[in-house]
Amino acid sequence: MKRLIHFVREAVANIRLNRTTTLIAVATTAFTLACFGVFLLLYLNLRSMATSLQSDLKVVVYVKDGTPPPGVSDLQALLKADPGVQALAYVSKEQALADFRAQFPEESHLLQGLGDNPLPASFIITLAPAYRSPDAVRRWADRLKSAPGVEQVQYSRDWIDNLNTIVGYLELAAVGIGTVLSAASVTIIASTIRLTLFARRDEIEIMRLIGATGSFIKIPYLIEGAMLGVMGGAVSLAMLRGGFELFNARLGMPGRFLGIDSGFHFFSGQVAAMILVAGLLLGFVGSVVSVLDLGRAKS
Amino acid sequence: MIQIFHVTKYYERRPALTDVNLQIEKGEFVLLMGPSGAGKTTLLKLLYCATPLDEGQILIQGRNVARLKPSAVPYLRRTMGVVFQDFKLLPKKSVYDNVALPLLVQGLPAFETRRKVMEALKAVGVDHRKESRPAMLSAGEQQRVCIARSIVNSPIILLADEPTGNMDAELAREIVELFKTINARGTTVLVATHNRQVIEQVGRRVVTLDQGKVVSDEGKGL
């Protein structure tokens, strides 16, 4: 316990003594994690948006005109038995016409010239969660197209596909940028610790001569690196929060009108903690890199 | 206690020590004499593993120094106290913390550390300066702090490199008395010096080095 207190006290003393280098290391880690955090924030929000849209996804199965009522009943039974169908609602031709008139009262005259009701009957289907991914929806719809009595199967596939593609690219960008910036952060933290080691080389030599083991000398520097990383992580979270609030404020009324503001959320406590842990790991790895040199230098 | 067989050490191909042989028994007080550049400091450095051996063997308490693994070196150093010529005190730590350092690295409990540090500081007469930083002390006081640090963990061997350099005669006499007291408690003491006054005051075994070679070994067994 006494040793642990000594290690932490030494680490804190190092941080206090080397304020400029500490500031640079914390700022670099904060910037790195903030850049990564922007992508993570976008990625998580768009992914949650995509998931939410997928859960709202309705597939419309249009019934062939002229299908007799038993045929419609057979199709309904087929759909009810399908494991991909969570819920379904039948919209008759008359209901479709009434809905059209209710939704577009000014354009209802367009239908008058077409004689009989041209709108087909349909089934509006909510898919089971396991069938909501783009591929699953496509496979399910293709399978159903050949069922008797089915005219067409329709859903807003392109839009969802595009959103999923964007989410995929964001995921790649977050991983790529995160890796590059993490390497930069590790390098800078390693240099900071190396500067500390250089500034304290005489002390380290004295510690060796009075019988300190390598680990006794190195542990405070490892703790220092981890502390710098956590501090960088905390600063990055503060920066991201500030930026997020500013973004929300700028989005303001137009965003609320479009219903966007309800879709964007800041990191959950768990993700924020993960960012702090990421900072800690970056700092720790950085100090391990520099302390390895110390081990190689001399026993 | 310390056995040195045919030891040779080179610095950039120039021999600092040549074929040195020496046996030091447990509890002996040995003075290592010789002019500057005779190899006294090099011999001490070889004993506390601060520089590698080129030829020969050194056994300390039966352990072959040349064959020690790097991870075992700190544990050998913990059995020794070293008084460095340039004191080697940590400038940002207090006198108390400097003296406590050898105990801290060994993981001694806090109460025991406090007791031993205060004992060591009292023994060298600088307990009243325990809160001071080394830079606030005179050279003599810094030397005493260095001695306190070297004896705080009750070493079995005490090595001192020119411990009375830059000191007036009276202070040098006090320091030598201190070493005699430490030796009287059973610690083997090896002091490198070129101060004749020290030799007269100690009146024990004197090994003289010149140009890296042992040229005389007088008073063995005294």
C-alpha cells in the first residue's frame, strides 16, 4: 500500500513538474479522442436512426386486381403463417380509395376519370425483427412476389440501403481515423514520458544504485502515462459535449420542425466511460513504449 | 566477504585496473589509497555493479558478481551502503525522504522506516535538518546525509568513495569516527581516500593502488 502511494505520488509529482509537456500530451490525446468521438457520435446516432427506421419499416403487398375473396383469404392465411410477419393489416380497394381521398382531397378528381376504383387491395405488413435487415427484407420480398394473388411487393428499400451504406462507411472511417490518431497519440505520450525520463535520468541512476528494481523505477511512469490518457479522455468528452450542445442549438427550430432533434443523442454513460478507458489505454501504451527504452538502456 | 581475483577493467582500451587481487574479511576496515586515477573509484564501482567487469572474478558473500542476472543486481546492492564522492542525493526530495529511499524500495512498513531513518539521521547528527532539501545544506551536511542513507538499511558492506574530500580536518575527523563506529557494529567498511590524515586516524589495513595495480597491502589483520 505504501509503495502504491509512493508510485501515485511520484506520478503526480512528475505531472506537476513537467506542466508544458503534460499539457501537450493531454491536448493531443484529447484532440485524438475528440476526432474519433465525432465519428463515433455520428456513427452511433445514424445506426440508432437506421435501426429505428427499420423497426418502422412497413412492407405493402398489393393484391392482384380480380383476385376472388377466397384467393385473398388464402394469401392472408399464407402471410399469417409466415415467420417473417409480425403483424398485418388488410386494406380493401374501398378502404384504399377512402384513404386516398382523405389524404389528398384536392387530387381526388384525378381518380374520377379512371372509371372504377383503380386502387388495388393490399396487406400492410410489419416484419419480425429478424427480417428487418436490408438483405433479409429483400429476400423475403423476392420470395413473396411469386405467391398466388400477389401483384407487387413494395417498401422503401433504397432509402434504408443508402442509410446503411453510410453507416458502414462511417464505421470504416471511424476505425481508420481512430487507428491513425491513436498511433499519433501513443507516440506523443511516449515522447512526453521520454522527456520526463531524460529530465530525471540522474534520479533514476541514483534509484538504481541504492537497489531499486526496474519495476520500482518504471511503475510511476506507467501510472503517469495512464493519468495523462484519462485526463485527455475527460477533456475530449468535455469538448464533444460542448460541440454537441452547440450543434443542437444551431439545429434549433428547423431541426425540431424536421423532427431531427429527437434523433440525436450524446454518448451514454457506458460509452463515455469507454472513451475514458480508451484514453487510459493510449496513455499506458505510450508510457510502456518509452519505459521499454529505459529497460534496454541499463540494468 | 569480498574476494577479488585477477580483476582487469578497461576504459576505452586503456586499463583502469590490471590484475587486481584482494581478499577482505567480514568486519574488516580497509582503506584504499592512491593518487587520482589510481583506480580506487573503478574498484568500488565494480563492487556495487555500476560498471561491468572485463576480466577476472569478484565474489561478494560467495556470489559471483560477473554472473549475476541484471534482475539480481538490485538485491545485491541492497546488502551494501555506498557513500558517493558526489553524494548523489535527490535534489527535489527532503533529507528525510532521501534517507528513507533504500527502505522504501525494500518495502519496509512506515513505522519501521520512520524509526530507522531517525536513528540514521541522529547517528550522523543531521536529524534537525530532516525537512530541508539537499541544496539548503553545506557540503559536510550533504555528506552526512549520504552516509545516513548508506547505513539506514544496516548494510553488511559499506563502500565510501573519498568521503572526506572537500572537508576541513575537523569535519573529516568526525566522519572517520562515524565509519569506525559503523565498523564496530560488524559492518565491513571499504573507504577509498587519498587523505593521509584518515589513514593515521583509522590505523587499520591500507591497500595502495597506483596506475590500476595493487602496489602495497599493509596492516592486514589489524
